[in-house]
Amino acid sequence: MKKEKISNNVIRRLPRYLRKLDELIDAGVNRISSTELGEQLGFTPSQIRQDFNCFGEFGQQGYGYNVPLLREQIAGILGMDRGYKAVLIGVGHIGRALIDNFCFREWGINLIHAFDVDPDLIGKEFSGVPVSSVDEIQAFLKKNKVDIVVLAVPRDAALPTANMLIDNGVQAIWNFTNVELVGPDSPVIVENVHFSDSLLALSYFVSDGYDSKKLKK
Amino acid sequence: MKKEKISNNVIRRLPRYLRKLDELIDAGVNRISSTELGEQLGFTPSQIRQDFNCFGEFGQQGYGYNVPLLREQIAGILGMDRGYKAVLIGVGHIGRALIDNFCFREWGINLIHAFDVDPDLIGKEFSGVPVSSVDEIQAFLKKNKVDIVVLAVPRDAALPTANMLIDNGVQAIWNFTNVELVGPDSPVIVENVHFSDSLLALSYFVSDGYDSKKLKK
DNA sequence: TAGATTGTTAATCGATTAACAATC
DNA sequence: TAGATTGTTAATCGATTAACAATC
């Protein structure tokens, strides 16, 4: 069973498909063609069929795709059915936003514990997630299978914390610090949520809009 | 002055360059070649030169690039020197994280006001940013030139709020709700920060790692 | 001048789109 | 069976990489 290399572009589109399919399910849509799906997402039908065919044959000729079925396939590809366990380090504003407002469960992830340095937070529990001292992380990692560490510590703590985690065998970090945690060829999986990158891209597009007006594009 | 279309890939790399250049400046590095920069970022030297040459000639043959100068060029391209004004709608956990911990100023953006529905928050001020009632948004937008609206409201409020903003001439939205605000061909600039998309991509890569192990890649 | 490194053109590679046979 | 729509191959397009002349 040869495993073809899936391009990053395809992987980044999968969550978009998932969200759209959830939306269609909510709207009671049971069947959809690549053409219709493409119109709703702004993709070409070809691209959609190519994307899905990276992973198997999920449709049916002459019919299209069964929405709930396709949704389950994509959820599976994304690992949502594997019961991955996550812990959060850093219970500041972002950490609290994630614990209280971000529904990990909805995306198949189990947020089982949080850690912070603040004595006022240690021992507390938010939305069912207990907070312990960061001093206990290493012991915790030894005792529990943790698949993903959510890193939401202040800037200064980012690098030392990340290195400690990597030393303790953590293989995947969801990084909310605006710090580049690892070099280009580290084996650790780091997914960055760089707010500033996103804002600057937006700022660029706003500038571009102004330019275009000036140039009467 | 012909304006070539800049590809999205290039634009998304610009903030990475900026962060790396800031880092180099902090480290006192004044000069860098595309080869060295490429090694640090995991890009090829060719790509770096191509990227920069989309916007002009920022280097010098035989020498390389002047780090602070290059940094200013890229900052300019990203619109960081234009003094864009932003307002925040929704002062929940994410909103507070942005107000208190995210340094808009550092990226050239002026966060001038926030809005919420909660009477306990209205009239308060966080990190120098005053909070008003969402009822006052329309009047505020009429009186002030607002370039970017940061949208951090709950799921249910996302779409109606976005539509209200668009009706009032807002042209750029930084979207922290996990909701698709506009269709594929809306003229409004929307930059999404979809936490779930990011987490699911990470989840995919973790799954992929497990698969690879099983398959003894 | 010689060495270094850019700017830029040409070659390659990969991703997207188009086309169409397969088939439900 | 006829119509529809997929799965998949071929064609196109765009992005990345390589190469090298220009030049500091």
C-alpha cells in the first residue's frame, strides 16, 4: 500500500471541506456534486475531485457525494476519530479563551489538563480542565500519553518551555507564542498560530486595495 | 508603473521575513546574503531573491542585503508605516488576549477602540483601549476612519455583525470567529484566524506520523 | 582586479484545470 | 437506456529552483 505524498495545499483545504460539510449536514443536505460544492467554496470541481481522490474514492458516478459519509471520511483523515489527548501550557487570556470557548471535543481532541506558573490558578479548574503547576509537567508527560501540547505561554517562556517539552519526547506542539520554536529541519511537528503574520497579510491586502485605487486599476 | 500580480505564497512569506529580520537586528546582524537567510528560514536562496524582486531591488551585488534597510522595505510593503486604525468587536477571552497581550503597535496598527454588549465592560478601559456599547459602532464608523475591524464575537453574533459592518462600508475584517463570513467572491477583505483549521492540520500531521511508523516508512 | 552575490532569465517541478472514459 | 457525475489521465498554468551574466 504505497503512501503517496499529500501536498500541503491539499491538507490545508481539508478542514475547509469539513466545516462546509458540517454546515451542509446542519442544513439537511444529504447529497452534493463536486460542481455544487465547488461553487459554495470557490474551488473548481476538478480540484475537489482531485483532492478527495488523494485518499480514496468517496463519491459515486452519476450521483455525487454522500455528505455525511464524506464528512466522516475527512474527519478520519484528519485524525479526529483517534481520541488524541492534549494539554495546555499557559492559562493567560489566550489559554482561557481556548479552554472556555474553543471546543476541542468538537474537533476530536481531548484537552485533559492545563499548567501555569500562577499560584492563584494552580488547583483551580476551568470548564472541567484542572490546572497544575508547570513544575509537574514532566511527571505528567511520563504518566500520560499526550499527543499534542498547546503552548500559550508568554514570549520569554516560549523557547525554554518548548525545548523542555521536546526533551521529554513531545512530538507535536500547537504554538500560540509568536516565536519560531524550532529550526527548519526539526522532526517535531509544530503548528504555528502566528497572529501577527495573519494581521500583516491583512494589512498588506488593505494597502494593496489603496494602491489599486490610486492606480485606477 | 505596471503592477504585477503578487502571488499569495509570496505575501504569506513576507511576515516570516520580517520576523527573521527583526531577530537578526536584535542580534546585531547588519548584513546577510540570500544563502545565509535561506539556511535560517529553510528557503532556497533563489526563492528569497525572487520574492524580494517582486517589489524592487533591495540588495547589492557582491554584498548581500542590508538587514535594517531590508526590514524597512518589507515593513513598508506590508503597510506597517501607514498608521492603519483598527477597532475590536467582542471583548471576551480572545478579545482581551488581543488587547492586553498582542502588541498591535509593534505591527504598525493602531487599536483605537473596542465594543461589547456586556454592561460590565462598557465604559471600562483595557490597556488604554476604551470599551463602548456595540450600539455605538455605526456612529463610530461614521466619525472615524477605521481600516480594520477585529471580529472576536461569539459564533451566533458573527454573521449579523459582519453584515452590519459591511453595510457600513468596512472593507477589512480580521476574523476570529470560526465562521465563514463572506462568499467566495465578496469584495470585502477577510483574513480568517481559524483555530480549528490549524488544529486539524496538526492532528493530520500527528496521524500521518503514526501511520508512517506503522508502515515502517 | 578578483571574489562575492545579486537580479533575472531559463529550466524544472508541482499544482491546478480541462477533458473524457468509466459507471452508477 | 439516457443522464449525470465521478475517477483519472492529459494539458496547462504557475511557482520554485537552477544557472549565469551583471555589477558592486
